Amino acid sequence: MAKDLTVSYPVVITHDNTDVDYPYEVYIPAFEGNTQGRNMANAILMARDFIGLSAMDLREDGKALPHPGALPNKTQDDQTVMLVEVNIDDYQRR
């Protein structure tokens, strides 16, 4: 049985008090992409979805996944930097 591909990518989550609907902005440097969340938990879920969908698209096109890169430094008080783990094969099965 083949082992599932699980990846971890750094994300930067910035809290924006001026946006009442989606106050958590998420940047995924390795994919040079952005998403948003209603709260911190939703922001992490949206980052996982972004990474999962992007990875599936790359794999379907026969392209390699981007290197995760280093964990970025926190640059502002309203930012949270973390790793988000995604099981790509499990994500694709769903």
C-alpha cells in the first residue's frame, strides 16, 4: 500500500479589524496565493483548501509541487505565522 503524500506549507495570517465579513487574510508564499477566513480556524481551513486544490492542479498537470521554503518571520503585531499540513491524497479522495 502506497503512503499518502502529506505536505506542510508556511502561511501568514493577518487580522484586519476593518473587514467585518472576512477579517483574516491568509497568504501562502510557496503558491504566491491568498485566501480569507471568518475567524482563525476558518482561515486555517481555507489555507488548507487553497494548498490542497493548488497541489491537485499541479499534480494533474504533471508539475512538481513548490518547495515550502522557510517559515517567514512575523513582521507585524497583527500577523500569525504557522505551518499548515495537508494530506494531498486524502484531500483528492474527498
